[in-house]
Amino acid sequence: MLSCRPLLECVVIVASAVVNAAGLAASEVEANPRGLPQGPGLAQKVGDWARLRSHPDVVLVEDFELDTISQLQSRWTQISHPEIMSLASENAPGSTGTRSLLMTHTGGRGTGGHLYRRLERGYKQLFVRFYVKFDPDCAPIHHFFHVGGYYPPTPWPQGGAGERPRGNERLTVGIEPFGSDWRWDYYTYWMEMRASPPRGQTWGNCFINDPNLKVTKGRWQCLEVMIQLNDPPSERNGELALWLDGRLVSHLGAGFPRGKWTFDRFLPGQGGQSIRWNDEKGGPETFTVPPGGEPFPGFRWRNDERLQINFVWALLYITKAPEGHISRVWFDDIVAATRYIGPNPE
């Protein structure tokens, strides 16, 4: 299972809402430079859940419309601690079903469980959408929903916490509610990830750092992540994007957005003095970036084209909860596709 450093508070700059000639706020244009879709997507267009399942652009569908938890064995490659899982009568907004998956963690009794699915083939670009609801009394989450790739593909999640990938064996993107702040962000491992003190370890990097992008406990939220891999061996034309309830809240690629690094955190919109870990020196170094930041360098996810996106990993991993404390998390309507999915039709 993964581990992570103590979470750090980060800040984000808010762009002015100046409307341009196209009628979009300046902040919206900056956040969506490539014009990625928002709002309704493939799920709305197809409408019918059975048709969505058979759509040629759809890679994975899990609606948890099952009679018993044991039936998950035929739909997921590996299941860890199924005893914490049950089928609930609640379901995501717009769902055509009547059930969802409930994971229940009890403080002092393990760290949780997971569903891991190795995809039948690898992809250069993939969209993965899921619905989640956290009980108001849920303890802070250590690690959560991950998407990525292993080469060679494996029927279980690999390790590598605190180690920078080599570019030919793994890449992972976590969508996580960070610590006690319950702030949505990424937790990302790739071959050019940034390191942090005290020894230059590489824990998962984050890129949003918006204290206002919060989990709403007790309510379903729809998350969707897009990973686009680079052209190996040396291009940095990879991208990463995140939607919350159909609204694009983050998009990173070669040249956008502008910001600065503080060790393993990218701070959009910020400039001025910064600090990074220098691997050659084996220590930190300070530097200055222009006001408003410098362009994000893009993602060199891999140096070998055999490394592709080939797994989805839904996990509940809690390491700090009082003895006997009950934490409940519901999952529903997980979909992976080669195009934007969007929320369920309502």
C-alpha cells in the first residue's frame, strides 16, 4: 500500500473575471486553454445505461447492480478485503440502478480495501469518471482513487512509494481528498516528478492547491480525470485534467497554466521566490520566477511507448482513525472511456 508525506497547505490565485469577446471569463479561458468539454458528455448523449455499456468508446462500466459482493470477483482483477464492502440501497444522481458499493472502515481494524481492474489493453488517452459520497463522520483519507499504467501489466497494484518512476515501468495519478482539509487534488507519480526534503524523496505531486475545492460530505460528487500520455522518448506533450460535477477544475499541459513549484507542489498563478530539490546537489535551492509564474513544462509521463494507461484502482486507505471509529464511503457508476464522459443524465 502507498504511503505519503504530511500534507502541506497550498494556495491558489483567483483570476479576475474579465469577460472577453467570446463571452467567457478570463479565469475560465486560462483554466481551459484547449477548450476541453464541460457539462454533459458521452453519458448524457447515450442516455441509456445498457447502450453506454456497449458503446465502442467505453472501456469499463461498473454500476454495482449485483445480488452479492462475491459477484465482483468476475468484474475486477483483484479485490482486497471484501469483508469491508457491502451493497447499499443508495445510488448516484441520475443513476438508472438502485445500488452502490459501500466501503466501511473501522478504526484499529486494518486500513481499508480496494477494487483493482487491469484493462484488457493499454491506452494513450483515457477518461475515468466515478461518483463518491463520504459520510459526514468519515475519518481523513490517506489515499483514494487511482488511474495509471504498469509495464508489464500486473493483476495487482504495485508499490514504489517515495520513488521516482523510471519512465518505462509505471505512472499513477491519484484523485484524492487531501487530509483533514478535505481538498480535492492529484497525487501523481511520473518520471520527472519533483522531490522534497529531507532526502529528496518523491512523494505524489499535486497541482491544484485550491483551498476552496472541497469535498462536500454527505452528498454525491462526480469526479472525472483525463490522462493523455506524451510521445516518447523525450516529448513533454502529456496532459492531465480533472472535472468536478461536470466542471473543469484543472488542466495542465505543455505551456499551461503558469505558476511556480515549491518542492513537489505546483502553485497555479503564483510567481516570485520559489524552492526546489536539486538531485545533483542533494539539497534544496531557491530561485525566482516572473510575476504570475512561468509556463508549466508539460508531462513527460514515459520514455517507452510500451508504458500505457492500463488500470483503474478504487481504494479506501485510512491510517489515522480513532479506535472503533466508523468511516463510510459510497462508490457508484464508474466509467472509463476514450472520450469525455460527464455526469449522469438527470
